[in-house]
Amino acid sequence: MEITQKQTYIHIGNNDEKLYPRNRILRCGTEDDKNELLKRMKITDCNLIKYEKRDNYNNCDWTNLPSFKVAPSHPQLQINFSSLEDEEEFFKKILKQEWTKKIKNGIWFPKKKVVKQINQGFWESDENIHNKYPIFIISKGRHEKRLTSDWLNNNKIKHYLVVEDDEYDIYDQQVKNLDYVELIGFDRKENTEEGDGGGIPARNFVDYYAREEDKVDKYWLLDDNIRNFVRFHNNTHIQFKNTSVFFRMLEDYVDRYNNLYLSGIQYKCFVPAIDRRKQISVLNTRIYSCMLISVKLKKILDGVLWRGVYNEDTDLSLRVLKKELPTILHQNILCDKMQTMKCKGGNTDTIYINDGLQKKYDSLKKQHPELVKPKKRKNVKIHHQVNYKPFKNNKFKKKKIKKNKIIQKNNEYGLRLRF
């Protein structure tokens, strides 16, 4: 088996330039692994090693807040094969790994082990720190399986569970003995404007209740199909336990700014623990499912907060961004949300049935034609793709800091990893 350095890749097999079509990216776990691989290939001087491209992972001012770290990028190089036989021989003799035709494009050296995330411990806070803004969960048709509410209750986090009046009693039977849940019913007809549907009436009711009844500056609005919340730090996903400190961390960050009216928490599925390119946040993008909202936002958006039937999160995010206001999606705190339409209840059996996905796309395209285009997905009829690039320079306006206020590099909020 010949191993040859080309200009941009390592070639395995004979020197024929008609390459076997399945070319590979080979990633090494560490620098030591890279050196061992080159030794096995008998390559003493290799200038083809590259590293996964990533920007500064602290892309926002995270001073005086809990630390955030990701591991260094993996060393990698491109490997091309002359034939199936050469590929199989390379796996067996150099990598010392089993080989099948079903192996995907990426190769790891050494072979990545499937690590079940058990006994990782949990994040708990030694300090008596709680969220300062109320948490609302809107729910429909899920009185028997209240994922978000149950997780918050089990972890001693007070919250409101908002349901329609005609479901109040069946929800009440399930939650009336729970210490950290306060059930609120609302009249759907009284909170529905012309053209509104789906979860819009519940969302608008929550905004009214937070502003007029609780009289708060901001509030959390959560979907009811979130399994848990984790901290992404040092390339691990570890749950919080018995603390709402993670909400408080994000609240304190948002409260530094005069013009940050909409922020949120990223989905866990979009930030794999193995990923070394993820930044602490995504700036000026969509905010979904777990949102911190200012009660001032409705007035800023000309008196209309939530509207329509479909894609309400996307529509709201785009309208905020079009006002030249910033948004921030935090990625150091993640919510483990179930996939839309995979959990019974909510809108799964109403607005999403039959041609619901097509209606979702048509609705958003009508609202924001210059930013939305169709995107085909495997086994899905149609999905929308939104262009957020026009808003990348929306500015964050910071409040003035008191001169005598002490600024620390990191404030861990009493967080400790316990087992």
C-alpha cells in the first residue's frame, strides 16, 4: 500500500489520479494522536495538517459571569483512496480499526468511543440565587405529560403553567399537589385577534399577564416539551439540579443592555458535546421555544407582539431584527427540547396535520418574502430557510456601569459540579 503526500491531501494506493470517489476527512483526537498517525504512515514532515476553523468562542461580553470553555480544535487532514481495497487495508493496517462500506465520510483516529453520559454529575449552586423574572409555560393537550413543568417542579423552580379554560380542570388534577407550579387558565376567544391561531392567543395572554398582573419588566416564555436544561462547558452536557441559577445568569447578561428585548436558549441538539467550533452565543438570529422577553417589546413592534398561526417565533425574531434591534441566542446553556410534531398535544394534531408544513412555509414567505426561501429536507415535503445575514451588524447598546462596581473576569454564581 503506497502512501503519498500530494499538494492538498494524502493519497493511499497507487499513484493514479483517478481517485476513488469516497474521499475522507481524518480527524485526530489530540496532538499526540496526530503524531502517532504520522508515525504509522511513515511520514516525517507533513504540512497538510489543518485545524477546524472557529472564531473566538467568547463572542459576547461575558465578564462577571460563569466561565465558558471549549477544547482546542482537532488536527485533521484529507485522505484520498485509489480503491475500496486500499481503503480497507488502510483501516486495518494503519488505523487498526474495523472497516465496512457503510462508514461515513468522517474518520477518527483513534476510533471515537460511544460514551453514555451517565454519572457525569450535575451542576448545583452553593448560593441562594434564583431567577428574578417569572417563568411561563404554555401548554395544550399535554396534561398527562408536562415535560418542561415537571422538570422545573422536580428541580424546585417556581413557574406558571398557562392553559385554556376548557382544559383547566384536567390539568389541575395533575398539578394541584405540586409545590412549584401555579396553574393559570385563560379564555381563548377573548385573547384571539382576527387571523390568529395555534399558540398565538396563549402567548399574547402571557404578555398581558406579565405586564398588567405581575408588573414585571421581563418574563420567560417556555414551550411545554423541554426535557431538561444543561450547561455546555468543557465539551460536556451536564444538567442543572435544584437551582434556577442558569436563568439568573442569562437575565443578568440581558439587563446590561438598553436595547436587548428578545433573547433565548439554544437547543441541545444543535450543540453536540463533541463540537469544538461552537461559540458561547449566536448574535442577531432567531429565538425559539425558550425566550426572555421584555414587556416593552409589544409597543416597540407597533402594538402587535404575536400574530398569525405559524412560525410565530421566527416572525417575531425577524420583526425585532428589522427594527435594527439585537437578539442573542445563548449556547452555554441549552434546552433539551423534543422535536416539533414528535410530542402529542400542542399543535401537533391541529395546525400541523396534513399540509401543515406547506402552510408554515407559505405563511412565513408571505410575511417576509425578501428573507425566506424554500429548503427541501430528506423525508420532509418542504421547510423554510431564513437569511439572517442582513442583521449581523445590529448593535448592542450597553448601559452605563457605576464607577464603584467591581468587574470580575468570572463569577461562578456558586456553581459546583457534584456527583
